[in-house]
Amino acid sequence: MRLSLDEVRHVARLGRLAMTDQQCEAMRDQLDSILAHFEALQELDTDDVEPTSHSLDMANVYRDDEPAPSFDRDRILANAPKRDDECFRVPLIMEED
Amino acid sequence: MALEAIIGLEVHAQLLTRSKMFCRCSTDPSAGPNTVVCPICTAMPGVLPVINRRAVELVVRTGLALNCSIASHSIFARKNYWYPDLPKNYQISQYELPLCRDGYLDIDVNGQKRRIRIRRVHLEEDTGKLYHTAGNESRIDFNRCGVPLMEIVSEPDMRSADEAREYLVALRQVLRYIGVCTGNMEEGSFRCEPNVNVRDTESGAKTGISELKNLNSFRAVHQSVDFEIARHTRLLQRGETVPRQTRRWHPSDESRGGYTDVMRSKEEAHDYRYFPEPDLVPMRIGDDWLSEIRAGMPELPQQKRERFVSQYALTPYDAGVLTQSLEFAQYFEAAVAACRAGQVAEAAKRVSKWLQGEMSRLLNETGQDIADVPARPEHVAELLELVEEGKLTGTIAKEVFEEMFRTGKPAPQIVSERGIEVVGDASELERIVDQVLADHAEVVAKVKSGKTQSKGFLVGQVMKATRGQAVPQIVNDIIDRRLGV
């Protein structure tokens, strides 16, 4: 196994996912096979290959600093699970520790 | 134990662009909640960011001002964390290959020059604002979400709270001079997070770094750094371990002095899983673009200080005060240029004295910026020339200036509206006063013995001798000076 159950739980926690032990085990197996797949790439010799950060061979795609009208507030708030006239509403965030 | 403090500063500065970093929403800070938001800055499904060219230029400009090397090849990265003010669940930031790195800023601390190295300057986006309500909910305003934000990270080169404050003051001055940030700490357009720990230079033992938050003034930065240095020192001397932590500053109130407490332990918080941003292609800063940005660079504070010393023969201290803000320096130069005759150095000295005296006093009293003062530099030059020519005394000039400061009227207009007419020059008036004092020795003796009400008689005599043409206040001043009362 390339991944421990604790690592899976840690990743789940970072993503704020509540997972049962059973789900963690299933996820470990799936992630493990993905990692195994990527290991195949390690066998290639890439010493002479320049690292890239993007699949497109492009650079410098910009826009000018010109503001444009924004969206109507009601449309932006339309799909919010909870809202008031002006803002999104979310449960109060408590610092863990 | 020989202990020394190790302080590095992380600064976040909102860039002065008109539109956001990756969408065209306005950056207007006065807009109502959630009125400058769109699907991109609220992370609706299927949207794509596009880089604001101006924001890149402002960061490069900052890098040049801070003596950094500018990356010819730079990329954005995703910083993953989960918090409601960040709708994508990641912030587009830079990790590897930031736009600028390895620079420095020279500062002056109590007369000593110190060089603070800059580790990196990178570009990212700001988050939304959370407002806590009375109940167990928070409200979110995404107006600020996606506003271009620049992070400037120093090396841990500072050794005291004084140095940390001076670095921050000098850095803000540079950012304002080059027009990249308003530098307003109270409004949060310029934010500072110091990293503080203490080292025993003999044993090499170190405390864990405290990252300080909730600092919205220079004073808070200074006090919190001092507090942390004392806390770390105490614990290290007792042999206790000090863990790495993020701590929140609480300013002093009636019940207790300012202090820090733990927000979170650091190991857990920093797991951001950075990776190159797949939605954005790399940035390449070629020589042409770089020279274009370089050509648009204004004079920096240090250059201006040095020029003021050589061009206007000012002391380094005066040059420092006059160049504190770009607007103040510009005002000074315009006023000197508007002075007609005489040596530049003399005019500069007069203007410098006036701006540091009367102007600064009124600016402090009214809380105004010099750029908004109705009295223009040429008006100040004109006023000072009237004084120089002996047509106004210093006292009257101050009164005239107060009105000028408020209304922007030129000095001659204020003088004629108030009916201030000065007989001859100041020395002529002084001669008349001396004559009156000599003629009324017994009254002079009374005044000197404390009967100050008798002074009115002397003033009256002078007014009579000048047929009412003198300004009573000026006469009064001269008499006071002569009698030493």
C-alpha cells in the first residue's frame, strides 16, 4: 500500500469531508491504484526535458485593467442555501484546537 | 545567555488597480455588499480567470523599487484551504517562481543604516470579508474577493520592534511613491504579519516562531513585537519550550495592557498542497516589457532625499521630513520654484521652515492631506515673499496663512480684505516703537513691574504716531519683544 489510512483521513479532513472507516478504506484502495498508475511515469528518463507548468505552449495572456459592470446582487445570491438581502449566510466558523 | 530577537515581516498590499485580479469587477471599496461580484469572483461552476496586466506591472514595479531580481518566467499556483471567505476553496497565488525575489530595502533606525533583505514579492488575490452576527451565523461580502493583492516577504533581518516599525514605514513610503498601494492600515489595504522568535547566540537555542495577526496600525505592530520578544525571552530563560504558533494581538484597554494569545498551532494550519494553476498560462517578462516598466518608475524616496540635500542645500533631516510623502515633497518643490528672486537655497530654507512649521501644524490640527489643502504652493511662495520684503511680520503672516489654508485666497487679497496695511517696513515700525518707549519711560516701568494693562497706552501712542496705519497686533508683538514681557 502506498497510502496509509491516516493519510486518507488527513486529506479528507483538509477537504472537510466526513467519511466512515469503510469509506476511507475504499478511498485508500482507489487512490492507491491512481498512484500506481502515475508510478509508471517515473520510469521515463526526463533529464533532458524542460519542466512545464502548463499543457499549452502559451504565455502572457492578459486583459487590460478596465472595470465592467458586475452582476446583479440578487442573481449572485440566487442559489445561496442561506442568504439575506445583502449577504451570503454561513454557519459561524469556530477555530479548531 | 546572549539573546537576540529574530523578526521577519510578511506584508500584504492591495494593488491600486481599477478592476479585480482575474475578472472585470470594480475594486471600489465603497460599493455596497456583494454589488461588485460576478460568477468568476464568487467561483460559480465553469468560469475561467484572466490575468489583469496592470497588476503584474505594479508588482514588477515594486520589485524594481526593492532592488529585486525580476523573474523572466513566472507562474501562478493554487493554495488550497477551506474557509467561507474563499469561494473557490483555493486562492490563486504564487509559490514557485514568484515575480520578484532577492531584493533589499535600506532603512534608518535611530541614525543607523540597516539593510533588510527582501525574500520575495508575489501576486495573489484577496479574500472576501466575513461579518459575525449576534447569532451563530456569519455574513459574507465577496466585494473584496479577487482584488489584486501583493505579498512582500522580508528575510528575518530585524532585531527589534523599532527596526520592524521603521522597515514597515519605509516600505509603505516606497509603495505610495510608486503608486501601487494606498498604504492605509486602518482600512486594511496595507496589512502586516510579523514573524517573531528569540535565539540564544551562545547555545544556538531558538524559540518557535510566533506569527502575529490582527495588527491594524504601526503602533500595534511595534507593541505586539515588543510583547512577543519579552514573552519568548522569559520562556527561553526559564528553559521552557515555545511552540510555533499563530497568535492574535489584543490592543490594550482599561482593564489590561496589550497582549497576544494563541489562534492556532502552526503545524496543522499549513498544509496548502500548492500546485501550478492549470487555468492560467505562464507569465514571461521579456526585456522590452521590463524596460517599459522601468521607464515608468518615478523617483524613489531615498533618491529624492539625496537630491533635496544636493539641489536645495537642505540638511538630511529636513530632506527626510519634506519627502515623507510624495505630495508633501511635490508641494515643497512647487513652492520653491514659485519663489521669484534670490538664491534657491534661501528660498528652499524659508519654504522648508514654513511647511514644517505652520503647514504641518494646520495639517495635524485638521487631519487634512496636503494635496487637499486649498492654499496652493505659489500662494505660500507669495506670502513668504511679502514677509521677506518686510511687508508682513511673521505673526501677521501666520494669521494670513490660516485663512489662506482654509480658503485658498492669495495673500494680497486677504491682506486687503482684512484692511491690513503695513506702514513702511518692519524696521521702520520698530524705530517708531523705540521712540515711543523712550518718550514714556514711566509707563514702560509700570508695564515691566506687572501692570500690563498700561501696555495699551503704548500701543495707542504708536498707532497715533503712524496715523493708524500700523497693525495693532504687530505693534503689540514688537512692544512685547522690546520689553521682554
